[in-house]
Amino acid sequence: MKRMFVAVFGAVALAALTMTVYAANGRGVAKLAVNGKDISIDYGKPSLNGRKVEDLLGQLPAGQVWRLGADASTTFTTSGDLKFADQTVPKGIYSLWARKEADGGWKLVFNKQHGQWGTQHDAAQDLVAVPLKEEKQGKSSEMVEISLEKTSGGGEFSVNWGNLELTAAFK
């Protein structure tokens, strides 16, 4: 009986350790208050670990999404309606995704589900998709970095990883 207890306890401890290592990416938070609206983004921060972002994201087929981080889905919260280009994102909580388009560009996707694991994207729950501007940076970011910056007319969302930068302006 004692051996059985030790074996079961050992298996449970190993499973817990494995899950901890599997979800070992740190979390990041970006926050901004603009025009009386509070906006925040909670995301996982994977590292390149010697890989190239082109190898990880450049091969995504059209229509495929990137969870904009690691582990649990990236969560976007806004206390007021926001306007991205000609699309309105109502106040609320969403998961964020970047979708690769057929022309090679990207769109920022706001999905009505949130809190799910980052590989569980249900396209039927997509609310709004807005164009992202892509630029290659001279410096490389080892970990995913998401930021919100105040601009003269509102704000700007940006995600950086490796030499890739994707941005979208909002009001």
C-alpha cells in the first residue's frame, strides 16, 4: 500500500511539474487610458530561443491565426467602444489573434471568446478583423512584446517579435 501511494504521488508530482514547464512562458500586460477609456492586454511572452520569426510565422497559410503570444489566449479588455479604421470594437473582453491573409498581410482579429487555451480559436466567434501594418525592424525582440501607445488622435496597438512589428491605430 505504501509503495502504491509513493508511485501515485510521484506520478502526480511529475505531471504537475511537466505542466508547469509546458506553460513556463512569462506573462506581459500592456495598459493605456485614452479619452476616458481603459484598455489592457494580457499575453504570454514566448522566446525565439535561437529560432527566426520568419520560420515560425512566415510559413502560416492564408486564413491561419497566430495567438499573439503563448499559452492561454491573449486577452484584450476595453471599458469603452474603440474604432480601428472603419471597424468598431464594442466595450468588453475579447481574445486577440493575428490572421495571415491571402495577400501575405495580417489582420488583427477580435474574438468574442476569451480565457481559452491559445490554440483553441473558433472563427465563428470572430467579431471584427482590422488591417495590421507590417514593418521589419532593425533590432530584434527575443520575446513577444505587445504595447499600447497614446497618439494625438487616440492610440496605437503594436506587437513585436524578432524583427517583425505589426501595428494598428485606434480612436
